[in-house]
Amino acid sequence: MFRRLATLIVGIGLATVAVPSGIAGAVSCAAPLPQGSDRVALDPADSVDRIDNPFLPMPPGAAWTYRETDPEGSRQRVRVSVTSRTRSILGIDAVVVHDKVTARGELVENTFDWYAQDACGNVWYMGENTKEYEHGVVVSTTGSWEAGVEGAQAGVIMPADPEVGLAYRQEYLAGEAEDAAEILSLDEQAQVPFGHVRDAVLVKEFTPLHPRLVEYKLYAKGVGMVLAIAVSGGSDREELVDLDLPAA
């Protein structure tokens, strides 16, 4: 599996150009990324059809398998797969990504995330439809949101040009989804079941809704997220076990 690290950079790229502060029209790639409750206007005319950000590639058919372990040693299996489907959000054909969490074979969470990449290379998070389960029954849909619905705003999940100190909003629905992130480093390394990665981007994720919760995530070029560690408010660890790629 580790050999894929050297061969995974593939041509992809679904996109949307975003205009911070609600100003419509063409935008420079130097425009600031959204913060907090900033409004953004996404121009469908500037969209492309696939996602090829080097640190978060999403070719249709790709699938990542993660192992998540909590402090008590309980494990969950997380399967993230890029579908061939799209969802029209604000006139943009966002890629549908299926995120399925199981524990001992039982469904724990079932989520459909929607992503789009702008012409500059930023990957935007357009929303999600999430359901949590207990014994096969849906017990919560908290965290579900869609850009443009009930005041929700899209956010950036991976910048086109990560730089240390760069901070940005990942999602926004007041009181429900207010995740933010900051780039901490560009040259980290990690050992996970998938293999050893170098020159990874380290991202700090946090939310004003739960100030004590802080998570660090590592993204490897051509691979995507390889490791997530809760560093405050918990100590869960999620690590990449396997990566399946579509045939070239």
C-alpha cells in the first residue's frame, strides 16, 4: 500500500470560485479566505469538474479506510468514498463523498459530504447530511447543513496554497456548525498503518461552539488526510489504514 504514496497524485478537480465578503464576480487567487460568519458568493461559471488539490485529491471511486481508537481502546472503522454523484448547491455541482462509520460491524454514523474546488485550487466544504445511529435507529442529525440554506455558509476544507499561520472558516451554520482551522506546519511526518509520510501539512481544527475541543490533522501530498488526533477535549486517534484508487 505504501508505494501508492509516490503514485497517487492524479488529475482531478471539481471547482467553484469563491468571492469573500459577499462580493460577486471574478476574484484574485490572493483574496482572503472566509472567517467566522463571513458571507461568500460562489460563482458557478468559475467551477471545474473535479477536485485535484494535492493535499486533498478526490477522484471519483477513491476510498480511504481509517481506524479510529478512543482512550478506552474501542475501535471504529471509518470508510470515506468519493462517489460519481454530484449535488447542485448554489448552482455548483458539488462532489458527493460518503462517510460511513461502523463499530463491530454495526452502523454508527452515515454521512454524505459535499465538496467543490474553486479555480484557484481551494477545496470548499458545501455542507453535509449526517445521521447518527444506535442499534440501527437514527438518534441524531445534528451537524447537518447546506450552504445557502437557513443562513449556512460554505467554508474551506483545504486551501490551494497552505502557509503557516493561514486561518480560515471550514463551515458555518450559527450554533450548529462553526468549525475553523489554522495551518501550523508544512513539513511534518507521521507513521500510520498505511505507511510513513513526510512533508505533511499539519492543520489545527477548532470550534467556538466547544472551545476546549482541539484536533490536529495531517495531510500528505497526493493522499489526503493520514492522521487525526484530538489534543484537547479528548484523545481519540484516527489513522489511515488503506487507500483504494480507481483504475487509471
